[in-house]
Amino acid sequence: MEKLTTVTETFQISGWGLVVVPSPFVGSYSGPDERSVVLRRPDGSSKEAIVHVQYVFPKPTPKVPTWELMFRDLAKEDVPIGTEIWG
């Protein structure tokens, strides 16, 4: 299992899901895909979840492209700031 990211911010997008930031760089992780991950929360608890890894086309285009990590079945309270995502 590899650590994908440590969450510093989350955004709930109505009708889509929960996006977490930061996302892994495109060159450091293979995607797009859907994979099972483990959320290791700051309080010591953990939770399994499915993350959707997708590429978005932000404007302006970033110097280093990243994947977007989205959880369709989780809410902000499920993924507190400081959560490590392992997959």
C-alpha cells in the first residue's frame, strides 16, 4: 500500500461527491481509476472507502498536473483534515 496524500482541505460538490486536496501528481500515480483505499484519520480510527481518481482540466492549466480524488459516498465529516489516504 502506498500513501496517496494527507488531506489539507475538502470540498463537497452537490450531486458529485467529496473532493480532497491535495491530489497526487499525475506522474506519481497511475490513473484514472477507481480503487479501494484506507482512510487513516487523525483520531487513530480508519475506514475503507472507494476513491475515484480522475483528471480534470482546470483553468489556468497548472504547471504540474494532478489527479482529482473524489469520494462519491462520503461526507466532509468522514474525512477530517489530516486524514491520510492509503491505497
